[in-house]
Amino acid sequence: MAEREQLDRIFIRDLLVRGIIGINPDERVNRQDILINVTLWANTRRPGASDNVADTVNYRTAAKAMIGHVEQNEPQLVEKLAADLARLCFQTDARIRAVELTVEKPGAVRFARSVGLTIYRTREEVLGP
């Protein structure tokens, strides 16, 4: 927890992607909206001082990787998609120490705006020491 308190949060909010996800027959055929919110925990002190993009986590790279993953894969569960996207975030940049990620399926449940899952994972937990 001490390390997390020393890290900063880079976020991507409301990344809307269309993809195949779900266990129902129509969900296996028809693309649906998938809403992704992610917080990338990293130390941003160096880029804060240098003003050099090479010193920081590039959120565009992470967003493009997540979009590509959703468009190319067809998981059944939001739990699987969230775990895959967390791993992908760590693989895009070694400076990412932790990820908090929410995957939502808007309109998946009648009378609910959205359903989904939020996970928090550390680099060591996902990729090992």
C-alpha cells in the first residue's frame, strides 16, 4: 500500500468500444457497446519535471491496445475481458505499477443503465516478480 500512495493516476474515461461479449446466443453474434474506464498507477515525477513524452506512460498507446483487443477477441465474461485488459495495460508500458479497470455492458440488464465489474491488479500479481 505504501507504494500505491507514492504513485500517480493516469486515467482513461468512458472508452466506448463495440465488441462480442456475453453468454447469450444473441451476444455471441451481435456486437454491443462495452464501456471501459481505466486508471494506470505510475510515477509521473520524472515527466512532470522533464516535460518529455518519452518519460511518461502514453495513454493513447494503452487505449489503442484495449480497443484492438476488444475488437479482436470474443470473451464470454466481463471478468475475462477485465483480466485480459489489465494484463495488456502492463504489457504496453513497464512503468505501469497497478491498474484499476472497470468494464461495463450498458443496457445488458433491463431497467439498469449498465452492469459491469471493477478490478484492481498490481504488475507483480499479473506478470510475476
